[in-house]
Amino acid sequence: MSLLRCFVAIAWLAASACAQEYPTAPPAGMKAILTLRGVGVQIYNCTRQAAGPTWTFVAPDAKLLDHEAEVGNHSAGPTWTLKDGSSVKGQVVVTQPSPDENAIPWLLLKAVATGGSGVLTKVEYIRRTDTTGGRAHAVGCDAEHLGTTDHVPYTAVYTFYTSTQ
């Protein structure tokens, strides 16, 4: 086997291992254009399900911070909106359990709609990582609490990607 073929084979194996270790990584050719910290709550409603009452996810409600400056928000959709007037709505492509068993999962989302004229109009993928908290409580949703809402604090890192072209 030539040295070049060996190098290509090793690179392919390394890329495969990385994709398995980090399934929420964006596709090849994407570059990060913005990274923000989300600080807020995940909202759940106590609903009746076939298996009995359970917390059902409703929406996030979070501030988006660049260092400590508030630059936007994250809300239902899921949608991210910046003070520059731009927004992006995402659809989940991949979910990965957080290394913190008490935290919401890490996600890779594909942009399905953008608005405005700022930086988020270029976004093709959004990655949620480094999550803390946000998981629905294991208790508190029972027959007498149907219809109640729970706001569970969370933090996450949101990285926004576009193609390098």
C-alpha cells in the first residue's frame, strides 16, 4: 500500500471515530460563525398520557449571552433571535446524551428558516452542547397536578455554523 493510501485510510478511520464520539458535530465543510451561551429555563406541562401523568416538553425560554452581554433569546420553534434583527429556526437532526446525566441532551439542528438581515440569516446548522440542568423533574406530575407548568433552569452553549463556501 502506498504511503498516500495509508494516510487516507488513517484519516478516514480517525474521522469515523470522531463522528461516533461526537455525533452532534456538524457536517464536514461547516465553520462556526458564532458561539453563545444560553441561560434560562426549559418549560414542561403536566399532561395525561396513556402511561399516566407525565411532564411534556413545551419550549425553551433563554437569554443568549456573548460573554456576559445579552444579545438575543432562544424560544419555541426552536428559534434563536438576535438583537441585530436576525433569527433562525432549527429542526433536530441528531440527539446525544449529555455527559451530565442530570442535563438535557446535546443536539445538532438543521436550519429550516431564517429571518431578518443579520448574522443568523447565514446559519445552516446549530449545535447545543455543554448543557447543565433542564431535565423534567422525576416527580411532581400526578393526577392532581395535571395542567400545571414547571420551569426548569438550564444552561447550554449554542454554536452556529455555515458552509465555508
